[in-house]
Amino acid sequence: MDIEKLKKQLDDFANERDWNQFHTPKNLSMALCVEASELVEIFQWLTPEQSNDIMSSKHGEHVGEEIADIMIYLVRMCDKLNLDLDSIVQEKIIKNAIKHEK
């Protein structure tokens, strides 16, 4: 996935609709939480087995859509905060490896 291309595509989409006025870090973080909650709702009452098999159920497409929404808001937020998503993820993986050494 080309994050820079995705950032541009999302920025163009927001600009065409005059949404940048609403795409503040506060609002984007709230929207991100809402989308994550919508993903949680799909799994809320499933058994572990049902959750493992979700993609072959009638809910599989919905799961993908909610994950896409989460990614969209995450990328928008990184763009607005001038964060390099690849770099911060790599740094966090290293920190987690140190924190959780065997």
C-alpha cells in the first residue's frame, strides 16, 4: 500500500467536499473511535469460533468496510498531524519488542 498516494487521494476527496474544516485531529480521533466501535459491534456477541470464521459469513464484507473506514481516518489523522505512519509503526514495533522481550 502506498500511504503517500492514499493520503493524497483522501485529501483530494475531502477538499472536493470542503470537509477539511471538519478534519481536525480532535474530530478525526473521535471518528476513528466510532468506526472502531462499529467493528467491535459486529463481533460483540459472537463465539470465538464464529469470530474466527467471520470472513466466510454474511458479515465478512461489513468487517472489511469497517476496517477500511478505520484506516481512512487513521491515515487522515497522520496527515493532519504530519506523522509518518510507516516510521511511527516501525518505532513502536521496536519499543514493543524491547518491552516484551522473552
